[in-house]
Amino acid sequence: MTHWMAALLITAGLVFFLAGTVGLLRFPDAFTRLHALTKADNTGLGLLAAGVAVLALTWQLVLLIALTWLLAAMASSIACHLVARHGLHHDNHEETRE
Amino acid sequence: MMVFDSLLALIIAALAWRCVTVRDLFQAIVTFIVLGLMLALSWTRLDAPDLALAEAGIGAGLLGVLLLSTWRVVRDAGPDQGEGPPPSPWVRTAAAVGSIALGTAFAVVLHTVEVDSDRAGGLALESLGEAGVEQPVTAVLLNFRSYDTLLELGVLLMALIGAVLLRSPLIHRPAAEDTGTESPLLPVLVTVFTPLVLLMGTFLVWAGAHSPGGAFQGGAVLAGAGVMLVLGGRLGGDAQVSLLLRALLILGVSVFTVIGLLLMPLEGAFMAYPEGLVYPLMVTIEFSLALSIGLTLLLLFTGTNGLRGAPA
């Protein structure tokens, strides 16, 4: 039972990763690509972590997985924000120069 | 898992090829970082978590940061200094033939090496009981071949001295505009993550005695925390190097040597440790090594003599 649940969660997570990657490759500019990547990947990672957590044998391991997911989600959101901010700043800079 | 391993090997080969053939320097660096992560994954698959940690922390993480800051300097220096004329076809052919010959020679030699379990590896595993730590890799690095580790530390220190001597035009000075210090989220990132990263680095050093980890991996993670503080504007490079910093830089080499020398009369050999004291000595050495390694790597990143807290 738990195996099926884990398989379902992990598969769902992989679908999000796939969608994020397709978005990264197909979207036209940096902002939409960031959007696709961070949103989809954070959800995908969450589902993946949930799937692995279902299989975990001890609650310490579950906590560790949850912490990993939280930190990864925070880091990627802030990294996304910084890249987008840099992009915005850079674009404005280019426009004012021309 | 066969499919996964084959796929991983193919991806590594493809990334390595792309890394050396791609024209754009920035893309080459990013490819190199991804290559490092994939290599770390392959070390995990080969059951070598120590190497995986070192590869991910130093190979992909810090080396990537160093390459990116160098790229920035080269780019800002303008096209005149960035790229010279491309090397002539002869030079390129010679380099390619030489690399292929060396690689083939290695492959042939390594292929003919007979795995003899009586040799170093087996011997190290058998005498693990005398090493004072449970983790074979740490036992080998800090006890069975401590000479090598001490000399490696010396090499790292020399590298820093060399970099400091050569640094003048090649310093990356993170300015407020490129580190994004004006972003309201950056202080959050630095405040939340720095203590966690420091904790993780310390844990890795401590864990080296009984599970994968150790001074090099832990030191690299500590340096990573430092890089984050520098990029977050909390820590800056300084032309002056304080006495404390000097002491910390040579702490690893000194503690290692002094302990080795002090115990010579007792044990009769350089770097031989008395039985009951092996564990505390190893942990002391490991932590001093990690501090020196972390600081050395951080100074290689800032490219300055010293460090100072950023003006409030």
C-alpha cells in the first residue's frame, strides 16, 4: 500500500519536473523560464520528498526530508528572485543607455 | 540501475565534450559546474560518498564560484584582454594527440593493475582497529598516510600565497549592484542559511570520524558559508591581514606538525599517536585542518589578503 502511494507521489513529482524542464526549454524569455522552472520544480520536489517520506522508516528521517525540501524551496525561490531582479535591472539599464 | 548508470556515464561524457568545445566561456563554466554535480552523483553510485561530497563541495561548488568570479573579471577587462588569437591548428592537434595518448596510457596501465587485497587498501581496512576512528577514509587520510595530507595542506597554503602575490589586476570586488544587496530578500537568505551552512560544515568535520565527511568536505562547506556572507555584503575583503587570520590560516599545518612532533619521544616516530589518545587527537587535527582549509578557500575567492566585517 505504502509502496503504491510512494510510487504515485514520485511519479506525480516527476511530471512536474518534466513540465518545468519543457517550460525552461520552450518559453521565450528569462522571466517566463524562471516562472516555469521554480514553480514546477518546487512542487515536483515537494511531491518527490513526500513520496520518499512515505517510505521512510523513522520519523527523524521524515523530519530531515521535510527540512531538505523547505531549504531547497527557500533557496530556489530566493535565487529565482535574484536572477529576475538582475534581469529587470539589466534590461532597464540597456534601455536607458540606448 | 544498469540503465541509470549507462545514462549517467553518457551524460558525463557529453557534458565533458560540450564543456571543452563550447565557444562561450560562460556556458563552458556552467557546463563544468553541472559536470561536477554529475560526477558527484557517479561517485555516489560507486559507493564513494566521501569523494561525492568533496566533488560536490569543492569541484562543483567552490571551483564554480571561483571560475565565475574570474569570468567576470575577464569580461569586465574588455575584449582586448579577454581573448588572445586562437592557437594555431598545429598547437591544437598536438594538444589533442597528447591528451589522447595520456588518456590511453592511463587506461592501459590501470587496466593491467591487478587488484591485490593484501595491498594498501586491504591492509588499511584490517588495521582499522588501531586507527582510533571507524571511518576508513578518515583513518587513511589522518593516520595511515598523514604525511600526504600534511603536504596537501602545504600545497593549499602555497596556492593561496601564489594567488595573493599574483592577484593585483584580477580581483573580483563584489559591488553592491552585482551582489543584489539592495534586494530585501537577500538578508533573509544570508541570515537563515549561514548558521545552517556553518552547522552542516561543522557536522561534516565531526562526522568524519565515523561516517562520510571530514576536514576537506567540511572545510569546503564552511568556505561556502563565507562566500555567502561576502556576496550578501556582510563580509568583505581587506588589504590588511590580521594576526588572527594569519594564525587561522596556518592552524591546520601547525597543529598537525606540532602534535606529530610532540608525540615523537613517546611513540618513536613522527605522527604516530598513542593508542588511547587517537580519537581526541584526530578530532583536534580534523577541526584545525577544516578551519584552515575553509579560510584558505574563502580568501582564494575574495582574492584579498584579509577579511573584515562590512561597514554597518
